[in-house]
Amino acid sequence: MALPLPTSLSPSKVSTFKDCALAFRFSAIDKLPEPPSMPATRGTTVHRALELLFLEPPEARTPERAQECLAAALDEMATDEDYLGLELDDAASADFAATAARMVERYFTLEDPRTIQPIGLELMLSTQLGSLTVRGIIDRLELDADGELVVTDYKTGRAPSQAQEQSRLGGVHFYSLLCERVLGKRPSKVQLVYLGDQPQVITTTPSEQSTRGVARKVEAIWSAVERACERDDFRPKTSALCGWCNFKAFCPAFGGDPAQAVSLSSRPGPQRALDLTGAEAV
């Protein structure tokens, strides 16, 4: 029996589809509940702190004010379901806040926020690729000194090796496509700002060729998802990633039964939408 198309896809879900089609089905189509992630929740908190910082006038964007913005973000997270789901004790909560504070502090070793001219924060853009809706959230869109667009994506996870850089930059190329289609202008630069233990900025310059390549990739991925849904053909693929999979209990590669996951499913109705939201915190 054919399965409904997912209502949205993020860059992380695209990676999941490539890594293991069955895990993709459980996550993106069946929408099985997953426990909250410490790294992702902390990343959300840091993203919010930086968003609040850039709502301040340039002269007020100081390290001290950034920590005040983080305190406000932590207050907001105190009632967030993902944060509450971590079930942190007092010591773990203090460590969560201290780690986030170090990330915000590291940010100032990479950029001077007083020199940045943001024109969009957590900016949602949406466009059409044929019958498919493509949408995503840009962490920060700014104008450089020449009036050109710059897309910035914050990352709070481990910085990639040199061999991994291009694959990590693939996600922000989606935002270049969105800017070109929605705003009529291709960014002069897209960048990943890593705030982990090895803070760094990785940049690339999108071109007409790279933007066309992203559009073709999006269409190809969606076609593959459509075929898999039509045939109900989502096969497991074992790898080192299985050790961290939240759906291992239902995987036939480990003696599980995918049918047992049906009772937990909250499948939506079908939509033709591809969500390239940039809220991947890590």
C-alpha cells in the first residue's frame, strides 16, 4: 500500500534518507516520537540568544549584552517541551547553561556583530520548483559593505574535517537558491559559523551553476521519496549510525518489526512540500 508523502523535508532528513531509508520513513512519514536531544536543544537556545542580540542596535551588541540575551533565551526554554523532556537535574541544568554561555562567548572570536547589517533573522522563505513547494528558515541574512547578500547559518556541533566541508555547505546552498528565487538576488557568500570547541567560519561563494545544481538535487531527492512512498519501499541500511538510532527496536536488521511502529504513528495528510528549515541546531 502506498504511503503518504511527507509534509516536509529538512537537510537533516535528506541525510537520513541517504543513510537509511527506513529511519527516514519512521521519522519523516510515520513521525514516530523521538526523545529530545541535548545538543539540538542547546543549539536552539544559542540560536535564540544570537537572534535577540541582533535585534539590538549595533553599538549594544557587546559580549555582556549577549550573555543577557542568553539568559533571556534560557528563561524561554525553561517551559519548552524539548528542554523539559531532557529531565535535567540542577547540576545538569547548570552545565547546559554554562556550555551555551561558552558558545555565545566564542561567537565574538569569529565576528564583530557591531559591523553586521542584518536584514532578516530566522527568515522564512518559500518558492516553487514545479509543483513542489520549497521553504526554509535562514538564521541570518545580511548586507555586506558592497550591498550584497550574505547568508549565515549557526552551528553548535562539531566542526567538520576538511574532507567534510563541502557536504556541510550543501545545506546553505539551498538558502542561496531560495534567495535567488524569492528575492531575485543570489548571495555573494554563504557561511557556516561553528561555535563548538573548535570555533571557525566556513564560507563558499554560490554560482549560477551551483544554484542550478541544488535545484536539480532537490527535485531528484523528491522524486526518490515519491517512488519510495508509492512502493512502500523503505529498506534499512546498517552502519555505525545504528548505534544512535532512535528506531532500532522496530528495525528488522536488529530483529524488530516495523509494523509495531504503526500504533505510535501520527502520519499527516499528503502535501507536496519540501521544508529546508535551517533550525538544525547542530
